[in-house]
Amino acid sequence: MDKITKQNALNAHTWVGVFLSVLLFLVCLSGTIAVFHFEFERWEQPHITEMENVSPEVVEKAMDSFLSRHTEESHHLFVVFPTSDIPRLVVENDHVAYFADNEGNLIEKESVSFTQMLVDLHLYLNLPHSWGMILVSALGAVICTLVITGIIAHKRITKDAFKLRRGGNGQQAQIDLHNRFGLWASPFHLVIGITGTYFGLAGIILIVIATLNYGGDRDAVVDQIFTPDPVLAPQEGKPAIGKAFAQMETLAPEKSPIFLTVHEVGEPEQFIEIYAKAPNRMIYAEGYRFDTAGNYIGVAGYENGEWGKQLLWSMYRLHFGDFAGLVSKWLYFVLGVMLTMLCVSGMEIWLSKKAHPPLASRLWYATVWGSVSALAFTAIADMFFTGSLVAVFWCLMLLNTGVTVAVKSLTKPMWLLISGLSVLMLLVTYVAVHGSATFTIASLQLNIPMAVYVIWSVYRARTLIKHASTEQAKVKKDKTGSAGQASQGNSAEGASA
């Protein structure tokens, strides 16, 4: 491509990244952490009984106990099986959820407020869902734009593909690292951007297709993508979920049931559907349907449906990396860190080219590392506070902004140190609150990585502070040397005179 095309692509890449940097960073950071949203749900209540499987009788008993306690009207009933990504038995309706032990006794109410806030931050930026989702999806399209314009703008993409230059003031190394992360992981970034865009724009696409091809009938479009409810004779009575669940051993012995849903509870069209994860398939699940009496009706047809239906039914696992257990989750976490660091390094490169304006630089560091601190303190608040965690998080972000404007010494290493100490405080508080449950798998699988982050952040902050001190001493020495040479020159001139 000619130089003008490359320069235009670079300009688009730069200004789109700069103006949307904060929103892109928050979406990427929360998405990277939310890869482990199931693990965070376990982490929030580490003392809950966990199991590998459950019998139909236990499922039936747990639901009966739940229904006797909660008689409020609900359109759905749910049972989350321990064969899902969370090895716990959960029974719930549209309003409340309870854990049950391996004998079907209800234990305590499910409370995952921090996880919900984190996922809500990623999906909607904690905005009203209707247009928060559209904004975040637009950011998914922006990610695709940044990847494409970044590749076009790269002047020597093949020559520099594996180059990482060190030394100097570190700016060249940062540029190289930014370009390497952007190039090597570009297929992942595009997948995240495209699937993220789909989630928010699906509603708009639905309206457009319905208008163009179905005379405005949105239900007809939905029926093409998601199998419509079965047409049954009027149903009545308590749903036989135990009988339905017992048949899965015969109907799909190779599949892992994820959860069960009773649709249209108490209505004539009531039916039971069990979602089971298909091995070696990317689709979210296949649906097995039963009538109220527990008689098998058929499958929803996602596993062997048309390729378009299978593709759309795979969007969730593609976006969150939930398709190969912890292996794919950790892969997505690493790639998510790379995407997040692209947002960080891109903005820091721009700030460097602008000679690091003090206030703008401090505000950026307060956003990046201060958001980690805000998330840590929000998690601490969740252990003692029953109010809105969304309000807590954004109040902390505003506090970070105010403090960094007022205190000029809050540079990058200081904010990095604050973030590490905040996570350390979270770990200490977690141990104090949960006691021996801190050492269960549900806790350790997240507490250990958090401890690693604490060590890294403190070490990195110390390194940056030491480097800054060395640079200041060097500058001071150079100034002193220059002053000494000037003084000797003046003396020589005086003697000559």
C-alpha cells in the first residue's frame, strides 16, 4: 500500500484508540477477569458443599424443598447440576436461588453480587442494559477496526514480526511490544471483537431481517435461530424433573447435563428442558425436552442443526473461552491480558509522544491501576455491604480521579503499588472472613493468582521507582557537570582577559 493509505490508517488507529481508551480498557480488563466468572461464583461462597454428580432423587427433593419455601409466581424453575462448570447443586426460580447438599437439603441462598457486578461491567459498562449492550458491542467493532488499521499502518510488518528492541528510554521497546501483541494475537482479538459485536447488535439485526424478509414478524426470525417451544396438549401438575433427569443416562450418556429449566411454570404450555454439553462441539448445549409428566418429547436440534444455527449457538463459548475447561480459560486469560495491555501500551505510546503531560499521564495511570484497586475494594465491600456494588465501584473510580488530580506524586509506580497492596488487603480480609474455607479449591484457584499479582506489582513498582531514581540522579549529574564546565570556561576567559 502507498504511504498515504498507511498514514491514514495510522491516524485512524491513533485517534480511535485515544478517544475510546478508557472504555476499551475497562471492557477488556473486566472481560479478561470475567473469563473466570464461574470460578468467582465459587470463590464468593467457598464453604458450599461441592460434588461431582447427583441422583434424580436428590434433584427432586431439592426442588420440592425449594417450592415449599418459595411459593411466589415465577415463569421458570431452574436446576443447575454439579456436572456443569460449577460443581454444586443449585435450585432457583426467576427471583432467588439456593444451594443444596448431596442429600437434597437446602443450604443457603446463592449470593454472587461481586461476580454479577464484574460481568455487568464487561457486558454493559454498568449502564442500563438496553443501550449499555449496544455501546459495548460498538466497542467490539472498534477493536476490529483497531486490529485492521494497526496491521495496515505497520510499515514493515514482515520484517519486524519478531523484533523486540531494548535500551534507550524504553519507548521503542514499548512500541515493539505493542506491535507484537497486536500482530501475534490478532486472530483472537478479531474473534473477541466480532462475537462481542454480535451480542449487542443481535437485536438490531433481528429487527432488520424481520422487516426485510418476514413482514416485521420478529418471532419468525427467532424461531429460525432458536427452536420454538413444542406444541403439547394442555399440561398441569408438578413437573416431574427427577423422572426427566433420570432419562439422560439413556438418552445422552456421553453428554454432561448443565442445567434444567421448567418453562412457563403453571401454564398449560409448561414443559421441561435439560441442556447438556456436547463433547467436542463448540455449541453451548443441546436441549432435551420433556412434558410435565417427564415423558421425552425430542431435542431442540442445536447440535445437528443448520450451520448458521450452530454458529450462533457457539458465540458464548467462543467469546468467553468456555470450551476446553481450564486450559481454554487460561489461554483466553493470557490473550485477554495481551488485549488489555494493547489498550494500555497504545495510550502510553501516545502520551510519550506528547512528552508525558503530567495531569493526563496521572489520570491514565489512575484509570489503569486504580481500576484494579477499585475492583479489589469492591470485593471487600461485598463481604460486609448489601447495597449496590456498582455504586461502590464507580465511587472508588471517582475517588481515584480526584486523588490523582490533587496529589502530584501519584505516578505510575505509586498507582501500581497501590493496586498490589489493595489486592493484598482483599486476600487478608478474605482469610479473616472465610477462615478455613480459604484453603479449599474454590478459594485457592483464584487466591493463588491474586497473590502472584501482589508479588509482581510490588516488584514492578519497586523496579520503576529505582529506575526513576537512577534517571533523576543521571540528569542531576549531567546538569552538575555542565555547570562545572561552564564555570571552568568562565574562569579561563577571565584569566585570558
